[in-house]
Amino acid sequence: IAGITQAPTSQILAAGRRMTLRCTQDMRHNAMYWYRQDLGLGLRLIHYSNTAGTTGKGEVPDGYSVSRANTDDFPLTLASAVPSQTSVYFCASSDRRDRETGELFFGEGSRLTVL
Amino acid sequence: GQNIDQPTEMTATEGAIVQINCTYQTSGFNGLFWYQQHAGEAPTFLSYNVLDGLEEKGRFSSFLSRSKGYSYLLLKELQMKDSASYLCAVLDSNYQLIWGAGTKLIIKP
């Protein structure tokens, strides 16, 4: 693989179910991010990780959790899905030097529908 | 609060020039990014400005005025494949990216 891979690309699930969106990168980037994109709104940061073993909350973290056990993987979990979490989710990574974000590389997105 | 403003939609003709504006009000400034996003696809990086002035990259140029909180993306010799959304994003004082809602550019033959 080259770049960032997200799975699944699309999913429909019932409200109350648990769901994990997977994200893997092979660029050895230290920083990784999860965004959601909704019509008419800009990309909104859910959670981020500046380096393996650390995570932080973004603008809209409620209802989501992440882990960063190693450099390559950054899964996003919805513990109990609600309809307002219907969105397109993008995973991204960057080569974060010092405190600069640098250019972001995005996965192809996961379209999630919660009924 | 922090705010990024861009027009929602613009229409231009193939072969022409179009300018997409972005104004921002953020807590600090550490750079401005432009990304292109085709429908149903991921955003891809176009340009980065941190100093005032014009950055040219082929058919695309990006301008920044920090004193005015203003940037524009200039697309020349428009092609049908340029039909996409263009996202403006600012890196604030905490090095967090603040994103605009994007400008949908429609190219007509």
C-alpha cells in the first residue's frame, strides 16, 4: 500500500451499535488526525495524535475515541452510534516537524450512515 | 471565535481565469493552506502561504495578505477537470488547522 488506507469505505449501521473505522499509513508520519466532513461545514477535527502513544481531543470529540498503539495505525471508535454521527470521515497524516502541521495527506474517506 | 469565509459556489468558463477568495479571523496565524477536493474524493494539497505575496505553481497561484486577513486562489486556463471544491484552511496560534466550508467551482464548456 502507499499512503493512507481507510476501511470500510462505506457503512450503514443501527443507532446504538459500536463501530470502529480503521486507518493505516505507510509513510512513517508522526502525526495523524480524524476529521468529519458534513455538507456546508468545513472539516472538523475529532481527535489527533502527534506521535505514537499520545492522543488529543479536537473540536468535536464527544462520542468518539481513538488509540495510537504504533506509528502506522489510528483507529476511530464510535462506542454507541447516534444519527448525528452520520457523516464522511477522513483520516489524515502529516510529517510534523517542530510545531508545524505541514501538508496533510488524506485517506479516501469512510461514509457512515447511522439509522 | 475563529472564522474562515469563502464563497459557497462559483461558476467559470473553460479556458478562463477564476479567483476564489478566502477571508479569515483566527487566534493567531501560522500559515494558510489551499486544498482541492473532487466530489466523493479526499482533499489534496495545493498550496501553502505564510508570508505576504503571491506563490505561483503552474496554472495555480495563491496570494496572502496577513494584515487584511485575506487570501485568494487564482486558477488560469481553466480545464473541466478543475471542477471541484477548493478548501481554505488557516493554522492558528495553537498550530490547529481551521477549515473553511469550501468553494464549489463549476466549469462550463
